Amino acid sequence: MALKDIMAISGQPGLFKFISQGRNGIIVESMIDGKRTHISSSAKVSALSDIAIYTNDAEKPLREVLELIKNKENGAPTISHKASNDELKTFFTQLLPDYNDQRVYTSDIKKVVTWYNLLQGLGMLDFSEEEETEKEPEKVEEDQDSKHPEEKKKSQSKKVGVEDKKRAATKKAIPKSKPVTAREPAAKVRIQQKKT
């Protein structure tokens, strides 16, 4: 499962799997107990793919931080989130030496460690799917460039044909307005004829 489908919800423990869009929010499933629930659109919901850790230079995506923990621990569970603050900071400094300790709080480190242990327990630490989906659009562009010149012309002419049809449809949909002055004299003539 990709990190974009895994949600962290403010005020809710654990992680949630995105199920569908609801009427006034989203429907998610808890990754801890499997219960489905509706989350209001006013709740603060973040996909794990959108979360990053502040470093002194820039931001490091959570996916890369989780991979660093996985490589350090060889895929095994890591330090508990219940460890002391000093132990958590030491662990994170060893893991990511250039993290910004002024902007990354101990509570943030606890969340990352908790999320890693939860994903590790579910066997969801393989993020290679996300890397493949990021690379796929490049392959599509290469395929288009590798077409035979005649095939390129045909595909371009098809695109042009579709655009012409859209333009023609919009021209038909817009009614042509008749000049207002053409009706006025005819109406005046009729009125004058009735009077006489």
C-alpha cells in the first residue's frame, strides 16, 4: 500500500487506511483494530506521503526517514515510543544527524517511531511501489517519442479532429442572436397598419 493511502488524523491514535470519500468527509479504516469510521471534513488529516521532517538544509520526506529506520534496524522493530526523551533524541540524531532539533519536537519523533513500528508489525515497509509510480510517467513520454513519424502525425491529427469537433459543438450550442433593430420596424409597421 502506498503512503498516500495511509492517513494520520490529529487527535486519533495510530494510522488509518483511506477507504472512500464520504458526504461531509472521508471514510477510513483503523490499521490497529480494523474499524471503519467517518472523519469530518473539518478534522486535520494528513497523508503520510505529505509529511516531511525538517533538516538544517531542507525537508526530508517521511518515506525516506522510514527507509533509514528500516535499514538501521534491518526490518525489525525499533525503539519504543515510550522511551525517555533523551533516548529518542539520541536515536534520531544517529538516524538523521542533520535534523533540525529546534523544529522537530520529541512528540514528532515519538509519532515517527510509532508509525514505523505499526507499519513494521503489519509488514508494510516496502515503498518500492511509490518509486515505480513516480517513474511511470517518464516511460509514457518515452513511448510517445519512440513512435514512427507517420504514427505521430496520425495521433496528432486525431487530437486536432477532436478539438475541431469540440469547437463545432460549442458553436452549435451558442445561439446566434438576431439584431434587435430588424424586429422593431416590423412591429411598428404592424401597429401603424392596425391604426389605419
